[in-house]
Amino acid sequence: MLPLDPVSLDDAAVRLDVPRSTVGVWVHRYKVRRVGTVARRAFIDFWDLAAVEMCLRTGRTVPATPADRDALRHPAAA
């Protein structure tokens, strides 16, 4: 597994320049890797979410699992 970059959904929305609600939908729909929660605040792997966003913006099919998305980022990681 590749290194994680834990971010809150709010921070991820700012970094990707998309609405917070869109990030929430992507996290649920594509089962983005969750890192954990702190005080009811969910943290996700930013690079997994960024791979989802890249697929959606370029018209590719979003791979079903975080491991498959890791392979998009670094083919040798698969």
C-alpha cells in the first residue's frame, strides 16, 4: 500500500476545488479509503480521492477498489 495523506472531507474539497457535498458523494459512491475519525470528523486518504477525481475529469472508469486506484497512481505498486 502507498503512503496515506489523511485529510478531512472539508480540506479535501478545498484542495480539489469542488463542493464539500461532491466529496461526500464520491467518498460514499466509490468507497474511498477511510483513515479514521476524530471527534466525529471523518478522515480519508487524499490520494485515493484524487485518483477518483482524476478518473471522473478525464472520462475514465473509476476502479472499484482503493488498491486498484493505487495501481493508477503507481503501476509498480499493484
